[in-house]
Amino acid sequence: MAKVEVEEETGGSSQSAPQAELVVGLPGVVNVERVRAVAAQWSGVGHRVAVVYPCVPGMSEAPETLGDGAGVRVVAKEIAAIASATAPWLGLPAVYAALLAEAESLGAGACVILNPDLAAFTPAVVDALMRPIRESQCDLAMPLYRAGPFDGLLNQAILAPVTRALFGKRIRYPLAQDFAVSAGFLPGLRQSISTPAAGQGLLWPATEAVIREKKVCQVYLPVHHEYPMAGMDLPALLQQIVAPLFADMDRHASLWQRVRGSHSPTESGAEPMPDEAPPATSPDPRPMVEAFQLGQRNLQELWSLVLTPVTLLELKKLSRQPLESFRMPDELWSHVVYDFGLAYRLRTLSRGHLLGAMAPLYLGWVGSRVLEVESGVPWVSRQEQLERAFEQNKPYLVQRWRWPDRFNP
Amino acid sequence: MKQAGSMADPLWFKDAVIYELHVRAFMDSNNDGIGDFAGLMQKLDYVQDLGVTCLWLLPFFPSPLRDDGYDISDYMNVNPSYGTLDDFKAFLAAAHERGIQVMVELVVNHTSDQHPWFERARHAPKGSPERAYYVWTDDDQLYKDARIIFTDTEKSNWTWDPVAEQYYWHRFFSHQPDLNYDNPLVMEEVLNIMRYWLDMGVDGLRIDAIPYLVERDGTNCENLPETHTVMKNIRAAIDKDYESRVILAEANQWPADVRPYFGDGDECHMAFHFPLMPRMYMALRQEDALPITEIMAQTPGIPDNCQWGIFLRNHDELTLEMVSDEERDYMYFAYSADPRMRINIGIRRRLAPLVDNNRRRIELLNSLLFSFPGTPILYYGDEIGMGDNIYLGDRNGVRTPMQWTGDRNAGFSRAVPAKLFSPVVMDPVWGYEAINVEAQQSDPSSLLSWMRNMIALRKLFRVFGRGSLKFLHPSNRKVLAYVREEGDERVLCVANLSRFPQPAQLDLSEYAGLRPVEMLGYVEFPKIEKTPYAITLSQYGFLWLELQGELEPEEPEVPRDAALRLQHAADWKTVLAGAGRDRLEQEWLPAFLLKQRWFGGKSRQITTTTISDWGRMGDHALALIEVTYGGGDRDTYFVPLAVSIGAAGEAISRSHGAAVLAAVTTPDGSGYLHDAMFDDEAGRELLALVGRSGELAMQHGTVRGLPSANFAELRGEEMLEPRRGSAEQSNTSIMFGNRLILKLFRRQQPGPNPDTEIGRYLTEHSGFRAIAPFGGEVEYQPVGRAADETAKSTFAMLQGLVPNEGDGWEWTLEELQRYFEQVSVIPMPEEHFPRSHVSLTELSEHPESDWTREHVGTYLDAAALLGRRTAEMHLALAQPTKDEAFAPEPMTEAELSVLRAALSEHANAAFDALRQNLSRLPAEVEEMSGLVLSRRRRVAERLGRVGDLSTSGLRTRVHGDYHLGQVLRSRGDFVILDFEGEPARSLMERRAKQSPMKDVAGMLRSFSYAAYSELMRVLTRRPGDADRLEPWARLWEQSVCSAFLHAYRLTMRAAGVVLVPTPAEAFEQLLEIYVLDKALYELMYELNNRPAWIRIPLAGILALPLR
């Protein structure tokens, strides 16, 4: 193990710190020993790297410089709250803001943010994310993960299609865990999460890049993150992830309403062969469909405040389908998501109840997707079809957004 | 402690939706029957939900309340009825938390007579500083030309104070003495009051009664230059210490009179557009778009960082001050059948009652309010269609408590009804049981829901707050159509002012290929073609249509960086010779040029732009851009460039988007490449270059600063802050303090620039001082052609800044406005009727009669002075010299022959054009056009006799483009500007020697234009007065021309130089030819650009005797 030099740091400030060419930020609770161990392996790679992770006030350790000469520096930044209690893998805006600010103050040429599970904390992944920043003048490099049909279902169902339709960029993982930011985009991205309103939400780097007309690229990464979902309350999850998306939708309405069509960002890295074959094991769709049917019976009153009569009728028909033929049409699902987004803006229901009322509908969509995949539908192209449907139905959202009259078809 | 403003964007007010309310009338929290800040705080969620972004609070300060709070007795506190200062601070914080800005009202023209300052002033000795807080006199005849505003109650603007034993001045009620802004202590007190509220975090100040701040004898005491100085001082003080704060001016004046309150963007940020408001009601009632299009045509442009405030109703009466007598009568008949509805000069009614509670009309008017250029201001209660109570006194009928619910006291207060500060509206149609917030909140089809949706929709589109306005002119005048445009946002608005459905054909050919998408429902309409676009609107219907281009192809993005990457902000090699050059030449420069007012090739197709030379100037760059058009013609433009990073770059991008060429990134952050004239440092560098006779190396030439002999004197020693002029035309101006102006010549032509050439000549080689003193120039010399004068070009010229009261044109129009106001009520006696044809010699030899002088007044002296200055200029330009460019030459026969040919050619072209366009001309000028055409042969004969002139004087350098717009009125004298000649002509033509008579003719025609354009403006309001006022216009023109010519010839004679023909006949012949030529040129211009104005040159041609 490399020799560790310890320096004094006062008040978390890094004014006296040496300049870093690259800052790697780990926005959550990390295994510090492992961070040190991995970072030590990077020393002597030829450029100055600072690895920054958050720690609670009073627990700050002095920064360490690992390795001889041009080494790696490990810095603990004091931040009041480091991670969400319910979904620790969701980075808090304040943590992101602190890491990005640190990168700015160190004068970094770029900043790479990685999931604190450290699955991507390797020189190869960092280099892959950095390459488009360095070579193609990208401002933001977003990840393309090797994922199976049932990985990141909330992303597939809502986040990716809505981001693409709204902002015209086909970003596969808008709520990225691993991404790289150029020096030019650092201040803008930090500012976007430094307002009190944004502090309540999540960081959507690609959305901010589109708003600021920054260039976005996507990089194939051989990384897989595990998200411990067991026992997690679905309405709470929707509240944590989808509510911030809807809030962002409201915040940027004047921008996305004039975006039409969509473009694929430039992609780099080794694209894996598409694996369209059904997986060996899949979740049981029955309880999901039953949850949807239960919602159909019990939540009519709430749904009718949010959804249009035609959508309600379609859902009613869907709830009567036998399991084998249970399929949620893309158009119907896009209308459901858009209507909930609008209801969020208009506060038609209390926002907590609103997301709760959405949960059975989401389960209905998941059940439908599981059944489709099991039946051999190629899921990669199916996802593209769904996202296109969101794009095609965007005028429906714009129309309802601009004139939110309840008297509609 | 000083609180920051709540907005980062200094132009936030452009996108705002303002809600005007009185704390007293909004919500009562402590049940004392009077609204208060705690009540207002309770209702902030309502305001936020409505979507308004800024609250304007009517005066809430301690006051005897004899004028609804506009009589303030303590500026630093809150009226106890409305709460405490802490309540206000809590309210302010709560509003900011919701993203709502707060604007407070400052009434600083006057105070209450119970203000301690006034008490102190009354008891202080005469002439003491305490007494001088107000305006006092022993003689109430001072300022007698100032009108009385509240004619119903006040007999004089002076009131005797027995304690002070003097009269005190008050423009409003006698209990509201005016503050004395000539006293610096008053100014300091007012600034302290402003700082007090701004320190708390208040976002804006609405300043009441601005035009009346300063008084001067012999004037009407309105809009005086000294008032502008006061406003500039206030603005400077606010800008110095605060960011993103706003001043909203209340100046109930014509748009042209309000315009100066914006200054060069250094006075008020916003001002109300008062005349628009009654015209919206007039247009609706008359079912005719004309009142609106007409007032907007009279609305001048304002600086980029300023905004109009527009409104349908407010706390005062619907003011009819800014309409003609006839229009006022109409408005009274149309909107105030019951005389109780009238007060002062206006109608005291709310919006909904004015339009007979017709929902469609309310929506239509609001659609205009939300889509017109300016920031909309809503009056509380109008969003639910509240009614009024005309049986209450003064304007209290429109200031009744807000109607929240159907409960007791409309939910405004739980006090016993008798205790309310004002009764709530209770009748069956307008009463709170029928109209209230609670009911409308639960009704998705209510007016409140509609307003909420419309406000939200407006806020989605920046174009409404910031875009340009262009009216379309459908032949059906019941339909009002206009396009708002900003960047790539374009919105077409169409409104049917009629109570019946209406069709319209719109000329949208310039938008061919775009598709209108209805904005409320996002409904696609048929694509626009070159042919007229047919549209049908339901009764009082309106459409907002976003004009969308074709969807971009779904190709993956070109892997190319949108922003140019630079090593540092001054990495000009990359920008101009490296990676940036191709993109500059191919993408950025063509787009940039088309957005510049100074670019003269907008109507032509640009085929290429090339950076023909460039060099560094400090951190900036100077570039010459060669533009090639289809057909091969070329122009060269001078473009100084700068890169601004971070906040500075963002500020330029936001405030001066058209000046930005491209986005850049540097290791220090991202920013923008932009026109360096928006960078103060670049201005300083240019000035320094002149001052130090500096040289800069370009790639293919040299740039030199050349100071004049009196540069140091003009420059002075103090620090000079640069600022951009607002009136950019073909050039760009930068002012340095109050001393210098640097004029950048954008279009570059090789050869000596006549403006600098004549400026330098007159400054350094003559005693003529009625010009802006020449301070120096920046010239460019291509490499290898050092000795070649014709290869040089001029980048910029520096001149002394002349203090002035405006240019001669504006000043003359103001004089004419007063003239027509005076004579409009006087029938012209038959014996004084001016003749239709009058000889120019006769004019020059017979000065005006006493009767004429009595009516035309002192302008005659001004015209004579201008005549003398013109002659002196010509004499200075004709003095003997060895400088070939200036040495006078005789007018030879050959030259007269060339002149004859040129004039004949102009005349033929003008007559042909008039004949071809005869059928398209307005009916009222048909007869005049026919008469002019019938004179074609006489004109040809007259021009043909040019060669017969035996004495035609000398040919000298002349001004070349001489008219009233080229002179400044300065300290009772005139200063002559702009020796550039007509910009459209070649440099050779502009430098050619000509008869000085050309300038004389130019000024005579300018007098004619001034007289008739003001007449036309007056007649738009009083069309029935045409026959009565036309002779007065003619009288003014003839007498002013006479005074000008008389003085001109007298000065010439006294000098003893035969510069222009001395014999009367020859003088007349030569002048008449030039006047004729100028009038024919104007005829061509108006035919091509403004057919409605063609009457002026036609009358000019017909007035010439052509003997």
C-alpha cells in the first residue's frame, strides 16, 4: 500500500489544496477504506486526481495524499445530510452541489460522479466517461448500462420516456448514478441544484445540460448497480423519484413546450450486443396486475379527478382482461403519466396522495411489461416503441397543460 | 441590514405579471374593518395560484388619508391601520418565498401638509434650508403657464400659507405641497427613503407623478430637462447600491413625451402606456382596430432594458386625458351613460361593468393585455369580474373590499358591516354573493379559472414580455392582427373586435412555410403559403398562434461542439484564424449581421462573409468583415469583438441577445463571443487609442488613433464612464461621461470619411463653432498603401458631447404641438390666409408680419438663428484654402449641364412612379396627385433652364444631408451634426462639391415636413379640423422658411462672398430647383415606404410657383 501523507484541513475548505485535473465525487455513504485502497492504486497515473466523498460534520478526516509525486488526493467534505434514509442510493442535491463546488474550487478540468456503491470506481470507467469530455468536447457524459429487461423499471416506464419526450434528448438513464461533467458545465450544474426549490428534488444532469444548451454524450459502461428494493414502499419510491421529475416538468415548462422531436446524443464506448432473449427468471406478474385491478375498484374517485373519461374507460376495460392478455397500451400509459404530471402541477390532490394513487397504475404497467417479455417480445425495441409513443403523445400533454379544463374527452 | 433583491435577472420585470392592490381593501385579519398586511399574507397563496409574479402595493404609509394615501406624512413607516413595519417585513419575506416580487408606491412629488417637513418649513425663516424643502413664492404669478390638474377642486397651483406668509406650490390638492427638487437636501431625503425600503428587499418602486417634480418659469412645468436629471440621479443611486430593482414611472403623457423617461436606459425601467388603455375600449366599442394601431404607431422604440407597463383598469378613473375632445365625448357616451360614472377627466368604473359584464368582451380585452408588448398590470378584483359602486364618492367606487366569499362582508372582514372602511358591493348582479373568489375557485369555467390559465400560458412564452410587435393590416378593420417575435419565437395574435363573426385575409407571406399552432389547445392550423391566409373568428374571438417551423429531421446530432472552445478569453487566434474562423464565416457572422440595425444589406441575399482583416486591441479584437451578396456586390463592415465569461457573458446574452455571435467555453468557464461595443472596456480602449495616438497591427494593415488638436481639452482629466447610445442607426455610438461621444462607422468605405474630414477641417481650420467639436478618429490603413489616402478608411470618430435639449426635429415637433394646441381654437382671419404659391425670394425678403409673429411666436427667432448658422457653416466651408478637398470652385456651364441631366432623371423617375401608383394611393390625395402629374411639363421646363443661370455661385463642400434631425438645440442655439452625407450614396458622391443651396433646400423641406407631420398627428385625433388647421400649418411653414431664408441671405450678404447667387431671381431659380429635386426625392421615398405621408411632398411640389 502506498504511503499515506496526512495534511491539515480547516473547515472543509480546500483553498490550500493542490489543483486537481480531475475530481471524482462519490455522493453518498462510502466504504472509506475501500475508497482509499482503490484510490491508492491510481497513484502515479500521470495526472492529479482528487477523490471527494461526503462526511457528517465533526467527522471530517484530514485529507490524504496517496502515492508519491503526482498522486491521488482523498478529501472528505462535511455535509449535514449525506444520504436519503429511505433510498440511500439516491444522491441528495446538497451532496452533489458540494462535490461539484469542490471540483470547481480545485479548478478541475472535469468532474466524474460515481455511485457510492463503488461498482464504477475503477480507472477504466472513469477514463471511459472522461474520453468524450476530453476528445469530443462533450459537456456531460451520461452512462449506458448493460441492463436486463427488468432492471430500472421505473426508469423504463417513466423517467426515460418523459425525459426524451419533454427535452428532445434520448437519454437512456436520466437519473444517472455515474456521469462526467466538463469544467464549462460545472458551475451551471451546481447552480441548478443550489436553489431552495431544487434542494428538495433530484439532480437531472441531462435536463440541465439541455436547458443550458450543453453537449451531451452517452457512454457504454460495463457496470451494474444493485438497488436494494426489498421491502421498499412503492408510493414512497414514487414520491422520491417521480415527484421530483414532475416538479422539474413544472419548473421548465416554458422550455419543453417548444421542443419537438428528439435526437440521440453521440454515443461512445463498446456497445454490447443486444440481448433480446427472455430472461431465465422473471417476476410474477399476477400480484402486480391484481394490485392494478384493486386500484381500479378502490381508487376510482381519485383517478377520476386526474384522468380523462376516455382514459378511465380504457383502464376499466383493461382491468377486465384475463392475465394472459393483460397489456397496457403505450398511448394509454403515456396519457396516465402525463395526466398525473399535470395533476401534480395543479395540486388536484395532495401530492402525497397523488403519487400513492399512481402506484397501482405503475404496477399495472410493470405487470404488462413482464407479460410481454415472457411472451418473447424483444424488449429493447419494445422500449424504443414506448418512448416514441410518449413523444408522439406530447401534444396531448401540451394541450392539457396549457388549458387544464376538466371538461375534456 | 441590507437585503438582496429577490431576482437574479435584472430584466425580470419584462416577464412579470403585476397585480395592483390596496392593502386596505384586500383582507382584514383583525376584524377592524380595514385590510392589513397580516390579511394580505393570508391571501398570498391565492395570488400565487393566480400566477401573478409581482405585487404593486398602493401607498400604505401613515397619512391623513385625504387623497387615499397619496398624501404621506411619514415615509418610513406603515399606517397603523394596516399593521406594523414588522408585519410588512413578514409579508415581504412570505411573498419572496413564493417567488413573488413586491413593488411599493413612492409619492415623492409632494407630501401631506401634515408631514413634519412641511410644518418645519412653514415656521422656518424665508430662504432657510428648512423652508426650501418646498416651493414658495411671494407672487402667485410664478409658473403661471402650468395647468391645474384637479380642475374640479383647485383654482390655482399656489395656496397662501398664513404662517409662512408665502404661497406654496402644489400640482395636486392644496393639502399636498410639492417638494423642492432644486434643494439638494430634498434629493438626499428622497434617496434615503428609497434606500430604506430597498434595504428591506423591496423589488421595485412605483414613482408617482414624475413629470411634475421640477418647476421652471416660462414652461408648463412638465417633463422638464431638470426632472430628467433628478430621475437619472435616482436611478444612478439605486444602480450603485442595488441589483435587479425596478423603477416604474407614472407619467400620464403621450408616448413620445414618456419616452425620455427611459433615457438611454438610465432613467426609469418601466413607464405606463396611458394612451393605449382608453383606445382598447374605444376599439372594442367602435369595432375598429384603428385606435389601437394608430397609438402604437405613435409609440417610439425604447431602450432594450426598458419596458412599457400596460393595463386595462387601475385604482383611478379610466383616464381620458390622452384622447382628443371628440374621442373623450365618444368615450363618455359609450361607457358612462350615467353622469355619476364620470369624474375628473375620466370614467370611474371597473372592467366588468364597463363592458356590460360580457364574458367574451372581458376575455378579449385581457387577451390584448396579455399579448401586447409590455408588462401587464391587473387590478385586484378584475380577475373575478368584480363590479363597482358609483354611488360612493371620488374613486372609492372602484376601491371596495375584495370579494372573497359569499359570507358576511364578502369574507373580507368579520367586523360589523358598518365598521368597514367601505361598504362591500351588494347588488344582485355585482354583489359578493354573486361574484366571489370562493365560488369561482370551485367553478372550472369561471373567469378566475380562465384568467389563471391565460396568465400561466403567457408566462410560458418569453416573446410576450420581450418580443417585437408588427401589425398586419387586414382589409377588415374589425380584426386586429399582429405578430410578436423574439429570436425563434413567433406568435401571431388575431382578435375580432366585433360582436359578430368576422373573416380576415392576412398577408403572412414572409412567414410562408411555417405552420400556425393555436396556443391554448395546441391545434395545428394549415401551413402558411405565399397567398393571403384566410381566418375566421367568432364574435369577440381571438387566436394566439405560434408559428412553428418544420420539425427537425430525426438525425443523430452532428458530433460537433455547439460552443467554440478557447484556451482563454482572449484566444483570438482560435476565433479568427483557427477553429472558429469557418464557423464564424459560415454560420455565426451571417446570422449576427442580419440582426444588426446598422447592417444595410438585410434585404439582400448574403452569399459569403469573410474576415478580411483582424487584429488585437487589448483583450478584444477588431475585425473587418467582407460581405458578398447575390449578384457579386460587396460591402465591408467593421466589427469589434469581445469574449465575456461567466456572469458578464450571461448578462450580455440576456440583455443584448442580438449582439451575441456564439457561445464559447474556456477553462475559466463558458461565455459568449459578442460585439465588443457592449463591453465597457473595449470602449475605453478605443478612447485610449485615440488619446495616445496609438497604433495597432492588424494582419493586413494598421489601425491608428489620431487625436485632434483639442483632444486633451475635450477629454478633461476625470474618469469617463462609457455608455451606449440608445438610438443606433447606421452607426453605433458610445458616450463617455458627459464629455465625449465616439461614433463607430460600421460600413467601411475606402477614402476619407466626409464626417471626420469636415469635422476636423471646421474644428482646426475655421472659427465656426456651431458643430460638435472634433476630438479625433480611429483610421485603418491597409498594409503597403501607406501613402494612398484613398485606401484609408475610418473606424470611428470622436466628438465633444454637446449638452442639448434634443435634436431639431423633436424640438420643432414639440413647438408645433404647442402651436397647434393654441391655434386650434382660433379661426384664421381671411386677410391672413397664406397664399398657396409663394415665391422663395419673396419669402426671403419680406420677414413675417406682427400678426404672424404673434401666433407663430419665438420659433421664428430660432429659425432665423438656424438660417444664420447655416450661412456661417457654408461660409466656413467656402473659405479660400490650398486644401483641394475644400477649395471652392466656380459652378461652370458643364457642371450645370450635368446637374440638369441628373435632376431631370430624378424627376422623370418620380413622375413615372407616381403615375404607376395612382390607383393605390389614398383617396384624399388623388386630386393632389393628379395636379402634380399635370405639372410634369412645367417641371421639365423649369429644370431645363438650369443651364441658363448666369450666376450660380460657387461649388463647395456642403453638409449634404441637411435637415432638422441633423441639428441639436443647445442652450438656445443650434449645433450642426453629421457631415456624413446621405449614407446610401458612394463616398465620391458624398465628398463632391455642390451648391450650398442643396443644404438650404433640404432645411426648407424639413420645415415643411415638420409642419405637416404634426398636422397629420393632430388630425388623427381631430379629423374634422383638417380644413381649419391646414392654413395654420401653411402659415407656420411659410413664416418659418421666410425667417430662415431672410437670415441666411443677410448673413451671406454681410460676408460679401458670392457663394450663392446674389440677384434675387437667380437665387430663387437655383433654390427652387433644389427644393423641387428634394420634394421629388421625398415623393419617391413615400411612394415606396409610407403612402399615407405622400401628401407632404405633393403639397411641397404644388406650393412652388414654377414660373
